[in-house]
Amino acid sequence: MSEATFVRRTYLLGIINGALFSAFSALTDPGTVTAALIQAAVASPIAVGLAVGANGVGWNWPSLLVANRIESRTYKMPYYRVAAVGRWTTVALMTALIVPLARYSRSLLAAMIILGFFIYSSWGGMGILAFNDVVARHVPPTRRGAFWAWRNILGGVLGFLAGMFVRFILTPSRSGFAFPVNFTVIYAVAFLFNVAGLGAFCMIRETPGAAARRIPLSLQMALGPRLLRRDANYRRLLALRVCSQFARGALPLFVPFAISQLHVPDSAVGTYVSISVVFSLSATFLWGRMSDLRGNRRVLLRGSAALVLAPAIALALGCVPDTSVAFLGMKSLRQALFPLVFAASGFAAQGVGIGDTNYLFEIAPPRRRISYFGFLNVATIPLFAIPALAGALAGVSYYLVFAISTAAALLGVAVAASLEEPRERLEPAPGGRK
């Protein structure tokens, strides 16, 4: 296989992986579809926040234990493949348990969903370390923006269709499915996308990468703070992640707020998913081109500014009169305006995501790339308590949560402005076989 063919095959498999995984994520998103599942089961914003937090912690904590092990290997894909099997098994079990647990105990169902997302994302947290290293080694820096953009664009199309599917399934008069069978159908379809998406990336043929000397866990933990002291941009990126997590604290509460306070039907969740995906899709080329041509500091700055919009719009709804209207099935002015929140969150999501990952690719030394990713993941684990805390604060006032998220997003803009653009000192990454 020629080098050009090898690079093209890796590039295409990575894009297919991202597109199919996006469909899975749209069908099971803890902040929308799964939030509606938990709301139907126990009607608890705290439980919704716990699901989002458990999912976030799971993606990050494995870095503490396996980063130094993966970093010391020249081949990283075996770890990704083992993690993929763990993720498939977890989703299959979650899907199979929804109906029996809903009939036995709805509280137990909510607990299973929270635990299931933690286990699933824990497997993912191991796999993502290998995934990031393989992408960094086989996708050239000036093509990474387009790489992420194509993943998100194709994933956005599938995500939009997934949102329509969710709306259909959660409308009993059309689908014939009532709770909990409706969510079982959604999760079963999501499982198929998960198998296909992870399977696509498992087909990648990895080239040998740089292997760092394996160090004891105690020294690995000490390495992270040392990296922070030495690298000002690394410190600032951590600070930006802190601000972004607080800014996102309101996101999983948008659906419970709409259902409990604005009295929208469950089927509206499908519409919200589709709106978010459409605006994410429309912004993807913007963020990807900006990353490739202008650098990732600019993407982070613009993405952080966009992150202000969703909680700010939700907060402003408190000043909107609750006037009765008849518009596309909406019954009040607040119901009619609320989809703007999901449009704004979809637009912002890809900017922050593309910019953060690519910026870290560029500032991390190749031999310590996994340590750079790993320590940042571990350092942000406490932040995943934010959704649960936001759920508790929502018991006092949803608008208080929206105000805190807006303030954190504004602070994030200031932090992003302090970052440096590392591209002029970037060393080209290998693009194929050695």
C-alpha cells in the first residue's frame, strides 16, 4: 500500500467513525434524549445532572491509570479495540434492561442509566487516548480541521435524521410505542450505529509511533503539574476548560426546564436534537476552515464567545411574557422561542470541541502527547460534578443556573484571548508509514 493510499484510507475510516458515532450520540445524548428518559422515569433534574456528570467523569478518569501504559507502547490500537468491545457490551446491556427495570422500579432504571453511562464512557476514556494519538500521527496538522469538519458534517446529517426518528418514536400516536418501549427502540438503533462506528476505526492499520519510557504511577501524577508549570499555554487551556465546563453546566437542564416549566411534550426533544444538529452542521465548515487556515487559538476564542449565547438566551426568557400563541404546535411565546437555545448550543459546540483538541495536538510534544491529554483529563474530573450541582440549584431557580453559566462563558472568552498561537513553531506530524 502506497503512503498516499494509506493516509487516505486512515482519513476516510476516521471520518466514517465520527459520522456514525455522532448518530449514536444524538440518539443517546445524556443532555437531551437520555434526559427525557430520566425525566419520564423519576422527574429529577439532579438525576439528569448525575447522568451527564457520570458520563463526563468516565471519559476522563482512565487517563490516571492507563496513560503511561499506552504511552510506552509503539502500537496504541489494541487498547482502542479492547475498549470498543467494552462499549458495545455496555450499550447492549443498557438497552436490554430498560423495559424490565422500568416495570420493576423506575428509580432503579434511572440508577442503571447513570451507572451505564459511567461504565460506557470509562471504556471510552481508555480508547480515546489511543484514538487521539493515532489521529495526531496520521492526520497532518493542516488537514485536521477538515478531518473534524467532515466527521461533524456527515455526523450532523445523521444526527438530524436521528432527531426526526426520536420525535417519531416519542410520539405514541404515530409510532405506537409508549414508555419504556419507546426508549428501548431508540437505544437499540443507537447500538447498531455504535457497533458500525467503532468497528470502522478498528479497521485502521496503525504505523509504529514514538514510545516514551514507562514511569511509575506516582511519577506520572507528578509529571502533570510539572507540565503545567513549564507550559503557559497548557495552563491557560486548563483554565479555559474550567470556564467551559461551568458554561456548559446549564446544558443538560434545558430539556427538564422545557418539560417541567414550559410544559412542552416529550416529542419536542426530537425537534431540539435536530435543531442543535442543523446549527452544529452549519457551523462545522466555519470552525474547520478557521482551524486549518487561521489557527486554533482563533477557533477557541470565537467558540468561547459563541458558548455565551445558549445560557444567555435561556436566561433572557425569564423576561419574556408567557403569552399564548399558536405557532408550529407551540402554545406559548416562551415555547416558541426556546428552540433558539438549542440552535445556539449547537453552533457553539463544534467550535470549542475542534479548537480544544487541535490546540492540544499542536502544543504537546509527540512523546508526551498522551500525558498532555491524560493529565488534562484527570485534572478536570472534579468539574463533572457541575451538572449535578446545577441540577440541585435548579430546585431553587433554573434562571440562577443560566446566569452562572453565562458568567462563566464570558470569563472563558477572556481566558481564550490570552492563549498564544503555536502554529509557527509546530513540527510537521508524520502522515503515513515509516
